Amino acid sequence: MKGRDILKSMVSSAEHKTEAPQAPVAHKPAGAVRAMNLSLGRLNEEAASAKELREAIAAGDKVVELDPALVEVSFVRDRIPLEADPQFDELKASIAGSGQQVPILVRPHPAKPNHYQAAYGHRRLRAAVDLGHSVKAIVRNLTDEQVVLAQGQENGPRVDLSFIERALFARRLEEHGFDRDTIAKALSVDKPEISRLLQVAEGVPSEIILAVGPAPKVGRPRWLAFAERLKDSTSAKRLEKEMQAPDFLADETNKRFDRLWKAMTATEKKSKDVEAVRTKKGLPLASIERNGRGSKITVTSAEFAEFLSSHMHEFVAMFEQEKHGKSAD
């Protein structure tokens, strides 16, 4: 089944799922509530997919089946890949069981004849590669600007990018020569937010961002503070050391950020302040060592130790007298 018939069957399938009557829901435990929220999220995604397909039918688009080996990713990546991605695993399992319900959008490759370049649907494309399936696609002649706008439009209703993914995407778009207006449209945000996104992406090197990963639980305030702290060379050195830890990449993406943040904000041990006590001729008698926890006197002269011991009560009396005198003032 090809073209318009495929589109109609997909629309019918998606709409049937989203329009099914719902039974009253009793109070459920946390696990059941979480599962229900995930189901609602999938229904919302299917509703958005059905809307896209209706618009595609109205525009006269046809769905074709392509060899995924002939389809390259977009020239500007918007997501930070994860080695362990439960959402992608769920998508792949769904496609394996029910087939690809929503086509991807591609354009003829601008530099390779008989090849294509994806505008959106990269996860579906990757799933098709992993499963060894052909990939259903809509082929349109798109400009570079139309490609990035299409990416942004898909990320809005269906795939929530984390703050740092949006920041990195904005930076990549700017590096490709797109102006702030186009970047704002692609990300569906205003210009002040684009400035904040670029502030972080320019303040945090790409290798650090990619090492941390998408970190979906880390929002704008913490990333802005992170970029500000990174200006300090001491913080940068601590961060580099933490990233080199053998277990760093094994941690979950949000925990990686937390580890780097703790490394950057750790209180430094204050350097020891040591004062030498000498005679007028320069002979050492003792040393006074001060740090954040207190002070320590180390006597190196036996004669001076004996002198202190025999006059200690006088020193205590002098201390109390001076302390009381200051209190009276």
C-alpha cells in the first residue's frame, strides 16, 4: 500500500486511539499514575501525528518507502544522543510491533544524487536502521531555513528538548549563519531567551555539554550559574579532573551535571598560615599554625617550653585582664 492510502490508514489508526472513550479513573498508586501519564503523553503525540498526516494529505504529499542507508541526518543536530535512552527503546519496540505510524520528513540531498537528508524524524530513522526496515518518508524540496524550522516545529508538540539541547541547537544554528529571527522561530522562543541560550552555549564548551548529556532535570538558572563559574580557572581545573574520573560517563546524565557542579563549588582547603617565633638573633623558638579549624603552637626549643610552662598562669591572667578591659570599653 502506497501514497495516499498509507496516509489515510495512519490517520485512521492514530485518530482511533486518541478518540477512544475513557472510563472513570479510580485513585491509583504512584506507579500506576506514572504509567497513566506516559500513556497520556503517547496519546498526545499520536494526536499531533494525526494532525500532521491530515495536513500532509491536504497538501497532496505522498508517503514513500526509502532505504534508510540513503537518508542522512539533518545538517544541524538538535538532540544530544544517549547510549541508554529508554524513550528510544520504547519507540523502537512500538515500530517493531506495530510498524512506523508517522513518516519522517526528508528533502533530496543538496550534494548527493539519489540520497536524502532528514528534516525531522531522526529517532524513527535510527529505529529503522536498527530494525533493518525501510523508512516511510515524505519528500519535499526544502531550503536550509525550511529544514531547521521543520525541526523546531516537530520539537514543539512532540519532543521536548532540554535547556542545554536547545542552547546547543541555537549555537549550531548561529554557526551555520542563521540570524536571530530564524533561530527564535526554530525554537519557538523570543529573542531574550535566545540570548540566554547562546550565553550558556558560548560559555560552556561543546565537549563539556556532550559529556554531560541532555540533563533534562537541569534548567536555565543552574546552567547560567554553571557557565558563570566556569570563567574561574580554578573551577575549570576541578571540572576537568572530575570528567576524567573512570566512572563519570557511567553515571546518568543529570547526575553527571551534579558531579561537575559539586566539583566546581567545593570549598577549597585554605592554605596554612604559619608564623615563626624567633629570638632577636633569629633563633627559632616555636611556630604558630593557623587554619580554618583553629591554631596550633609548636615549641621547638626545650628552654622556651620550660619558660612557657613556668609562666603560663601569668599569660592566662594577662589574657583575661586584656579581654575584660576590651569588654568594658
